[in-house]
Amino acid sequence: MFLSSCETPGQGATTGALVGGGSGALVGGIIGHQSGHTTEGALIGGAVGAVGGGVVGHQQGQINQMNRENAYYRNQGRY
């Protein structure tokens, strides 16, 4: 979450996918370990986390872009 504070366009999705994939793999590995399928759990958790994190990161990037544009127009006196 804290890694996306200073981003370029498209970086939010990448950062979200990396963070989501890492945490998903960790959680999936822990859950999979309980059923004797650590590797499979980590792979599935990592994939699901990466996709989810990428989607969330992309949406957050769009929100940030809209906020920057709104701030620009407010500073230009167009609001």
C-alpha cells in the first residue's frame, strides 16, 4: 500500500499486482500447508492475489489521476 505513494501512470497496477501476489502467495501457502498442499496453495494464492492487486492498483491509479486533474483545474481557476 505504501509503495504506490509516488507513481507514474500504470505503476499502480504493477505495484498492486506485486504486493497482492506476494501476500496472496504467503496466505495461500499457510492455508495450503494446513491441508498438505503448501505449493499448490501458494501458487493459487499468488495468482489470485496478483490479479486482485492489479485490479485494485489500476483503479487507485485512475482515482489518483482524476484527483491530480481536479487539483490542476482548481489551481487554474476553472472550478
